[in-house]
Amino acid sequence: MNNQAIQHLQERNTLLENILFHIASPILYMDPDFRLILVNKAFAAWAGHRREFFVGKGYFDLYPDPRREAIFKRAVETAERYFALQETFPHTGEDTYWDWTLQPVTDDHGTVTGLILNLTEVTEQKLARQQWRHYRKKLERSNRDLQDFAYTASHDLQEPLRKVRAFGDLLKRRFGKTLQGDGLDFLERMVRAADRMQHLIEALLTYSRITTQAQPFEKVDLNETVAEILSNLESRISETGGRVEVGVLPTIEADPYQMLQLFQNLVANALKFHRNGGPPLVRLWEEPVGETEFQPPPLIPVDEFCRIRVADNGIGFDERHLDRIFAPFQRLHGRSEFDGVGMGLSICQRIVERHQGRITASSIKGEGSTFTVELPRSQPLPDQRRSTT
Amino acid sequence: MKIHKTSPVILMVDDDPDDYYLTKAALEESGAQTELDLVADGQELLDYLFCRGKFVDAERPSHPSLILLDLNMPVKNGKEALTELKADPDLRQIPVIIYTNSTAAEDIMSSYQLGASSYIPKPASFQSLVEAMGTLSKYWLDIAVLPFMESGQPPPEQPAVS
């Protein structure tokens, strides 16, 4: 070897050593008996010793740890890399967390000649995750409290209201004839207002029950669900002279009662908001979910979704009001035109959300509306269902 | 000395006097020939039936024909009272109808398991209350035969109708 080659090798050696020396992650190299051969600056700094201190010493003599010693031994036997997340090391102190890799180095015959231990600090991530967990728990708790509150409040509000209605009825029955002037009219207005309040509270209860009194997910054949809906709505369909056309629908994993609620609300809405001109025509069908702007929730790929459309030839709505139609207690029409408390679509949306799906609507005013429901065919996530009475 | 009554007695167990008033009015409106007594909670119910406590000197039969039992009450709730009642070899014959605001599936199931004869959610309007009480009294007091029809006595023996 000539001088130039030797010099070149030395330069290269120095360069590599410098890189290893200055790398910010603690790194050490040891022989198959875990005697330290080389530690870098970061390792020595974290451990609180000069680099020379480590050379020749046994890693587990310095830092006894039977669990890790077993891992190290296995790495020597199998020549396989070992990787672990978010652990502490005695040489870095107990308040820092590290991802670490143990990489065996082998010769041409596959025999392990050394081990590289490489640490990456993840204390920040660990703390952020802990904090995130903490906030998530807090948020879940406050959501639950809110749900419980809505449920209890609406439940307890019913009680005095029932009395107002009942005594109002009784007053009308027994003394209605003796009331003078506008007396009976006032009484009737009171009773009507109480009736309306009753409907509002019932709708609120239904809304809060979607999460507080939910049933577990199971296989639901939506064809059966819709058949039941058509029988439930039979009189309303014949009253309006309407027709409901149903295509072949999928079987999905869902809460069976909530599927009934969801599609019954949509079909009932379609029948309700019909035009005076002709009889209502409601159509339900499944459509393939193609490439859309739809962002599926994590863990459920787009092609795992089914898309069901519910279309009518009714009065439609101005799409400017799209946000409003799904909001609780929102109504686009006067009470004299269409009855109701404005909770139907909010209930639909909440059911769809519980199933990790999406509901949207499109409409041309005066020509009809189409509601589009996208639901996962199966439910991979454990449902955060709770039951209260 | 117990006074014999001529009409059957329904005993209502409810902590809400408004509900008692409405139920009594509904029974009257429905034309049912029955008396409606009231006790305020499960403990009072048992005192009434065992003629003890404030009912120790009651001048009336201790066994009503029928019991309308609310579930949610202070001191002793409906289910506790029902459990005790059904454990008594004598009192267990009295049909108990749960009459409550709860429509929770759990309440309905456990009430029947504990031996309730029927379960009626309190109707929301007075009209439906009148209808419910009319049907209830018609069925239980006119059609059905009860162990204690009147005056706290067992029903007279009657030839079986084939």
C-alpha cells in the first residue's frame, strides 16, 4: 500500500469516526459478550462519563438489567435486529424516553461479531401523547356528561309537562263550558303549546338516546328494514296517494333500530314535503361509491362504504339552506304549512355519525330533493356505546 | 273492626299527589265503580297491607283488589316493595300493576320478573289516561276474577263455566 492510499484510508477513518462521534443520538458498539468497544459523544454525555471510561467494560456490569440482557443475548444468537419504543435507560435518567434499536453486526459467515445500540429520544412525543390521552379522556367525559345531561333534563322535563297537559285537559273537560269570552280559546292555546313542548322534548330525548341508549352493531339487511318502514308508513303513503320504489339494498353492520329510524325519517320526510301538484314518488337505491371528494374516517377505506340515495319529487329546498336542514330544531317552513319540530334530519345525521358515515343532500327547489347516505359496510372500530336508563 | 266496602279497592302507590288526583279523576270519568286509595311509597304500602305503622287501626280491609305501583319513589321504591310483597305467601296473590313514567326496557323486564301482572306507562294526555283507566278497570274489575274482589275477602266459590 502506498503512502497516498494509507493517507486516504486514514482520512476516511477520521471522517467516519467524526461522524459517529458527533451524531446527536447516543450510540455504542459492543462485542458479542456486551463489552463496550466504542461509545459516541452523545452516549458519554448522557451517561455522565468520559468516553474512555466505557472501553472494555461490560454493558450489564455497568447497567444491570436481566430483561434487556435476554434481549441482547437473543440478538447475538439470531442475528436479528431488535426494536423497542418509548423506554427509559439508567444511563440517560428516568425522565427521558427513548426508541432504541439493537443492530447485530455479522461477519461473512453470519456470525455476530458485535452489536450497535442506538437510541433516539422521544420524550416530547411521549409527553405529548400522554397529554393527548389526558385531553381525550377529559373530552370524552365532558361529552358523556353533556349527553347524560340532555337525556336527564329532557326526561325530567316531561314529568311536570305531563301534569300541565293533563290538568289542562281536565280543566277543559270539566269547566270548558263555563269559561267566559276568550277563556276557552286561551285554555286551548295553553294545551296546544304544552303539546308542542311535549313533541320537542320527545324529539330531544330521541336525539340524545342515539348515543345513550344505542344497541350494538349487527348485520342488518336494509331490504328488510325498508320493508318494515313501508309497512309502518302504509297509511301515510296511501293518504298521499304516493308511491315508494325500492331498489336492491345492501346488508351492512349497523344498529338495526337506528337504521329503521334513519330511513323511516328520510322516507317520511319525502312523503311529507310533497308538492300539491301530484302524488309523491320516493325512490331508494344503492349506488356504487366511486372516486369522490368523500374523506373516509381512519381505518375504513372508501370502497368499504355503501351509498344509498333517497330521492323524492317534492317541494325541494334552496341549497343555500343545506347546513340548516341538519341542525337541531331548524325548520325551513312555517308550522301552518308543515307540522313538526325540526329534529328529523338532526336525528338522521347523528345516527349516521355514530356509524362513521356521512349524510348529504342536494335539491332543486320545486323539483325534489335527494338525500345521500354513505355508511361503512362493516364497523372495524369498537363502538363507544353506553347505556343509561 | 273492619268496615265492609261494596266496591273494589284499587290501591295506588305513588309519591306524587298530582298523579293520584289525575288517576282518580280519570277513573271517575271512565265510569269505573271502584275506590282509589293512596299510599306514598313502598314502605307505606307494606304498612298498609300488614296493618302496621300508621295503618295499625285502619278501618278497612287490608287487601286491595289491585295495586297500582309506581317504581321511582323515596324511602322504598317500587321494585323493593314488589320483591317483599311477592315474598309473602298471602299478599303475593294480589295483582300488581306497575304504573310509572319509566319506559326503560330494563324496568319493564325486571318488573315482570319480580312478579308484576302488568306494566302501564303513565299516559301523557288526560284523554289517554281516561281510556287507560277505563280499559284497566273494565278488564281487571269486570272481566277478570281477582283473589280479593271486595271487603277484603276471597271471592265466593262459583261453578266453573265451560
